[in-house]
Amino acid sequence: MNTRRQTSIKVDPIAWDAAKNIFKEYNLTVSDAINIFLNRVRIEGGLPFKIKVPSKGLRKVMKEVDTNDLVRYDSTEEMMHDLKS
């Protein structure tokens, strides 16, 4: 009997490759790492790390910013390339 569930997810390919290389140093596959993460979520009853919610002041400033003037990037690498230019 197969006790595993196969799934399909969409991920950032750059993040995938970087994580895959890091996991390899721990002798883990990406599937192993995802299973570790999912089990930590189950055990802790939530995300196994802190995510900070923006303060009220920061949220106010974010709402006031004219989003038409913002530059959007598809990846950190794209942003870093633009900053170096």
C-alpha cells in the first residue's frame, strides 16, 4: 500500500535549484525537505518559523504609496541586476 500522496506545485525555479543544492548537503531530496516542513507544521500547529506582520504605521505608509510609480520584479535576481546597472 502506498502511503505517500503525489502532488504538483508551482515554485520559483531559482529558489527550487538553490534549495535543492542546499538540501543535497544534508543528503535530503526536495521531497524529504517538504515532508519535514509539513510535519513541523502539523506538530507545531502552524508555520515552524515567525512571519512578521507589518506594523500599523508601515501598513498606513504602504497604502499611501502610489503603486503606479513602483517597479515590480519577478525575482530577487532581476532586482539585484537592476540595482547593479
